[in-house]
Amino acid sequence: MAKTPRTTKRSRTRAERLTRDPEKAAETVAKAMRKAEKHRGRLREVWDDLMTLLRIAKAWATGTYTQIPWESLVLVLLAVVYFLSPLDAIPDFLIPWGFIDDVGVIGFVISKVRDDIEAFRSWEQGSS
């Protein structure tokens, strides 16, 4: 197994804790949504996918969507937590490179939970 950077391990631990506290998860998602809006231009490569991850996390936290497997939920929350961390592998204040690692983590998570994202999007369309 490849070595995981310390910041990613910390993010996973925090994500696992959030699976036990939906209220805290909802607060975390709200913070991430505010940060994403603030930096929308720098996130354009992953904007749609990031918004989907945030919607999945919010729907799970509010109890409206529970069909996501636990491991996929942890990965979604890991991406959210990592995105929120200002001092990750490449600190966010380092313009223009500060979000490169965030984009990479988001892309990695998207690749791992693609089927669950598609299932969520189908659920969203059916519940609209």
C-alpha cells in the first residue's frame, strides 16, 4: 500500500468522526460550501464534482440520502475535510498553487466513488 501523506490521514480520521456526528458533518459541509463559493474561479476544474460531493454529504447529514456505502461516505467527507484545511500539503494561501492538492484529492475521491456519485445524481433527479 502506498504511503499516505499525514494531512490525508488526519483528514480521514476527521471524516470517520463526522460519520458519527451528522450535525457536525452538516456544519462542515456548510463551511466548505462557503469556501468553495469564495474560490470558485480557482476550482473551475472540479467545480461540478465538488458541488456533487458537497450535496451528497449534506443529503447524508440531513438524513435525506442514506444509500451511500460507509467507505464512500468516508471518502466524500475526507475530500470535504481536506478541502477545508488551510494547511494541507500545499497551503491554500499560496496563490496560484494553493488549491492544486485539493483538486488532486477531490479528483482521487471522484474516481473512487464514481458509481456512488451516479447513483446519487439519479436519486436527485428522481426526488426533484
